[in-house]
Amino acid sequence: MVPEEIQEQARELRDRINYHAYRYYVLDDPVIADVEYDRLFRRLLELEEQYPELVTPDSPSRRVGGAPLAGFEEVRHVHPMLSLDNVFSADELAEFEEKVQRYLKSTEPITYIAEPKMDGLAVELVYEQGVLVTGATRGDGLVGENITPQLKTVQSIPLKLQGDGGSIPEQLVVRGEVFLGREGFAALNRQRAEAGEPLFANPRNAAAGSLRQLDPKVTARRPLDCFVYAAADSDSVPCTRQSELFTWLAGLGFAVNPYIKLCQGLSDVRAHYAYLLEIRDDLAYEIDGMVVKVDDFVLQQRLGNTARAPRWAVAWKFPAVQATTTIEAVEFQVGRTGAVTPVALLKPVNVEGVVVQRATLHNQDEIERKDLRIGDTVLIQRAGDVIPEVVKPIIEQRTGSEQPILFPDTCPVCGHPLLRPAGEAVTRCVNPHCPAQRLQSLIYFAGKSGMDIEGLGKKSVEQLVQEGLVADIPDFFRLRKDDLIEMAGWGEKSAENVMVALEKARQVPLARFLGALGIRYVGEVTAALIARHFETLEAVMTATKDDLLSIEGIGEQAAASLVDYFSDPSTRDMIEQLLAEGLTILPPVEGEQPLTGRVFLFTGTLHSMGRNEAKQIVKELGAQVVSGLSNRVTDFVAGEKPGSKLKKAQERNIPVVGEEEFLAIIGRTGD
Ligand code: IVH
């Protein structure tokens, strides 16, 4: 028998821990320090270990998982878990209202509640005497799977309801959506990629996969979250409308979505839809539409359900960011550093208003990991930097006529044999004279991340090379206004502008010049560190590998690459020519850090690191980080699903940087 005072102590600990977990996970407003919380938790674990009889179903210790299950038991839902009908436009929504009014035989204005449609997994939670006793998946709507231990690991699901006994019904069955936020989803896929495991296509699949783990300890490691949105039986709750239900559920300790809106009539509903669409990508989790419900429970009951869905609610879906199409062919592009990138040529398909017909396949490993073939029907999505990506093939749609994607052995441009160094994912053309590399290097040199010569964007450089006016970097500074004017599409004004820009570019800070050369492993930050250390180009050119390695932040690869680059006679020759053309290299300004003066704004999800880590890194390099868009922003870093801000940044001509480019700036990639 456990002594009375120990029982009392355990009860108090449980209540305190549950309360603080609620403050932390549901309200996002903790009132004690993490260490204090950990101390309480440890104390409870000690007591429960000493007296296992103390463990109750609502003990927070249950949140860590417990023993694996042999299989999932079935749970029959007392009330079926219905689905929702979808509408895709304001017109279809108006038809929904007409049907509702016809059914009610009334044209009275209707009050609706509009809620974000969470893109997760529907679950049912059964509380008896205020304690969570069963949690289940939706299953086929009638019978689901018992995943109680898994659901107990979801921190925002209360194990015990708050409030005094009088206000809590003997039995309460609530429904909600379990989901994985964007950061959690990206981190999970990052881990899976590292472990060589297949990736989840979207947060919904990831949430479902996490909940259906027989070992709840695995579920416990996934940062799942839950919003509730319904009671299985509206007669069992002391509320007369959906809007009241939300207030009541929140009072019991459940998390409810903060973007729920009471709407008087359809115009309010439309406005809220527009609002959600606007903020959609800024939310920490994915939503795929808005659920519109008739607010009044009496009306809901009069309307009733069809076999599949309620007549009093409808899901107004957002336009899709994903689509399916087929891979018609694969093209191999050669980049500045010789990296050969496979690009899928797709049957054109419209995704969120943009026609997509190309998507990068990254490299050979990615193709193999995703098992992609020519002729495959594939799921594609538009990622952050607007470069579409192939998520996965739809295996079920294979006909057997699909062809493997064969990586070439030789460079598709110069024919030189390709090389894939052991342990690297990238296949390269190592011919230093490969015309494709040369063109890309010239584009890079003149472009935004290089010398930033106005008027010499990608198209212009291609044209200059085509016309034979530029073959190597020094040629830029030999251009004459008359030569430019003669080219198709050029005139007096545009030629003059380029001459002015070139004149300006002749005075270049050492760091910018080093960065513009596009030396492998030498991104903007690395270039700035080197410039700050050596101060003159002469000193950089004569530096040994050890000299370079003595600089903090310069690694083995960058050092070797630099020495290699500057020991090449053709490099020295090129630099001599540049100096002869009047290029003046300016020493770095005292006290300046690599990213001093730069203003970063991050949106969307980064795959290689969390957003906070990214912010920390650039701050340490001297940059400022802001969250509001303004013309001060010098680097708009767009991760996956960057949201409406991206469009605004593009409209204002603020330089947009994708994840790859960002990694290159801070010196975290090979290219
Ligand atoms: S109400 C009978 N509200 O959408 C009412 N469902 O397409 C049905 N969902 O199975 C549920 N957010 O998984 C409701 N705020 C919300 C929702 C929501 C997401 C999901 C739920 C349902 C599916 C139907």
C-alpha cells in the first residue's frame, strides 16, 4: 500500500506537470523555467518507479511512449466519423448555401463558422470522468484503430481535462486533427534522407506515419500537435453552437486553432478565405483549405448528414501546390563548376497558376532514391525558390514501358569523360575548357552574386558569347560601345548603360572580386574572410595552404581549391589581363564582417537547417535579420513554400536567394 502522503504528492505533481505542459504546449505561454519543469517530471518518475501502483492513465509519464504494441486493435466509433464535401470556388460555395437554405426552407441569413482545414490526420479522443481513456484513428469512418498510447505522446492533447467536476461530462468524445508542423516535417525528412530512408511526401503522410507506429516511443520523438474541432455528439455538450463549443473546449485545456472566425453570411466567409490564403504560408503548419460550418447546432441537426458527409458543412479547398504529370525526357545541364545536373522535362502542367515543364532531379543518387524513370507519372510540387521539384513517382500508374534514366559517361557539351569522386553525390565534367562551364562562369562573374554588372544578366552574357565578343573574363572589360549597339535588341541607351556599369565595376573590393571568380568552395563569406586576412590580391595569390588554413572559418576544401586555382598559369594570365584593362582591387574596410551591411529576411522552410540556426549564422557574420519586408532587405531567403511575401519581394525587385544559394553565401556547400 502506498502511503497516503506519497499518493497525495504524486497527485499534486501530476496536476502541476499537466498544467505546465498546457501552458507550454497549448497556450505557448510557459510560467516556469524548463529546468523547474524537468525537476517536477523527474520527481514524478522517481515516485512512480518506487511505487508502480501510482501510475495513472493521466500521468504525464505516459507521454514518453511505453511498450510497443503487437498490432492495433479496432475501435468502433459510437457516432460515425464523417468526411466533408469539397468546393473549389466562391460560386460553388454559394451553391452550398442555396442547398442549405432549400433544405431548411428558409432564406434567413446564416451564421457560419470558418476554420482552417488542417492537413493532418483525423482522430477521436474519448474522455471518461475527464481522463483520456481511448484515442483512435478515423479508419473507414465506422471502425478505426486504437492508438491511445501514441496519442498520449502528443503534448497538446490533454490527458486530463481542466475544470471542476461539475462542468465535465461523464463521457466526452472529441474529434480533431493531429498534424506535424513545417519545421518538424522538414527536420524529420532531413533525418530520413541522412539515414537513406524514403522521404514523406507531405506533412500529412508524415503525421499518419508517426501515429501508426506500433512503438509509441517513436511517435513520442515526432513533434506532433493537435487542434480539436468537434464533439462526436453535440447533445452531450453544454453548447448550442459551434462557436460556443470552441470556447468550451479551450476551457477544458484543448488546443483550438486561433484562426477560427465567426461569419455573418457568405461575404464574411469569402473574406476569411482570402485572409487565410494570404497568411497560409506564414503559418507554422500546412492547411489545405477552410472548413465552413453552419454555426447553430439546432440548424445542424435539422440539416443532418448524408452517408458520407454532413449537409451543414463543407470544405473550401485551396488551389493545389502539388500536381501530377509525366516525365517525358531528361536533360543533363553542366554548371559553372562542371556539376552535371539532371533536369526532368515534364508534360506541361499548371500548379498554382504557373505552368511547370522542367524540374531539377538534383543528382544520380536522388534519381535512384526516388526510383524515377522516363515515362513515369510523377507527383511534383513548387518549392520555395519557385524551382519545381519531383516528389515521387506514382508507382501504381506504371505500364512497364518506362525507361531508366541513364546518366551519361561523357559531358553532353564537350564530350570529356565525367567523373564522380568517391563519396560525392555530384558528377562533374572536369575539363577546364568545357564551353558550358565557361559560359556559366561568365554568367556568374557578371551576375548578382558576382561583380553585379548592371545590364549583363544571363541573357546578355549568352548573347555576347554567342556573338564571339566575350570568351573569357577580361573580354568583358574590352567591350566597346559600338560592338554592343550592333547586336540584335541593343541600342544606344542600353549599350551606354553597360559601359557605365563596366566602368563602375573596375573599382572592386577584393572580397567581391574573389567571390565573383566562382572558385569552388569559395562562397561570399569565405571570400570575405580571406580578403580580410590578406588584404591584397597579391597576398592571396601567393598564400600557401597552411596560410589559408590558419584563418578561422576556412576549411581544408576551400584552402586546397584556392591554392589549386591560383597556381594555374591560366588564372595568373587572366588576372594580369584584368589589371592591364584597369581593374583596381580595393582593400577591405577596417572592422567589416563578411555580411556587414546586409539585411536578411527568411521565409519558408529550409531543409538543411532550422530557420533560427540560419538567422544566428548570418547575425554572427555581421548581417542584420528582419521579419518585415522593406527595401532595406538585401537578401530575401526563400525556403520551401515561402508564401505571399515572395511575390511582394519580386515585385519590389528585392534579390531573392534560394536555399542552395544561401548555403553558398555562408560557405556551406561545395559549389
Ligand atoms: S470537421 C463532420 N473541421 O478534413 C465534420 N474537419 O475532408 C468533419 N479537417 O476528416 C470534420 N480540419 O480530418 C473538420 N477544422 C476542421 C478540419 C477538418 C481538417 C479534416 C478532417 C476530416 C477531413 C474531411
